[in-house]
Amino acid sequence: RLRGEGLERALDSLDPRSRRIIEARWLTEKEAATLHDLAGEFGVSAERIRQIEAKALGKMKGVIGRQAA
């Protein structure tokens, strides 16, 4: 199983759009979605998807870091 309790808690800290992006890019058993795939889905640029992804990963890192402390 790919997801652990810490990962689930970190994902729960995200808004639905950010969570969808992270799951589609990193947590899928099939081929990961590209920035352009998600840009089309959300009607924004690929750069905006990259920005949302970076912010979400940073937030998740903070949540996981607090759990480890």
C-alpha cells in the first residue's frame, strides 16, 4: 500500500484542487498526469499547475515534518 497515515494526513490538509493535482501527478498507479493534462482540466496554464503543485508539496512537507517532531 502506497499511502501511509502521515501521507493521508498531509493530503487531508490540502484543498480539493491541490489534492487532485498531487494525486494525479504522484499517487497514481497508472501513468501520471502531465502539467498540460491538468492545465486543460482546470482551465489554467501549465505554469499555474506547477505553482499549485509546488505550494501543495511544501504544505505537505510541513504537515509531515510536524508529525515527525
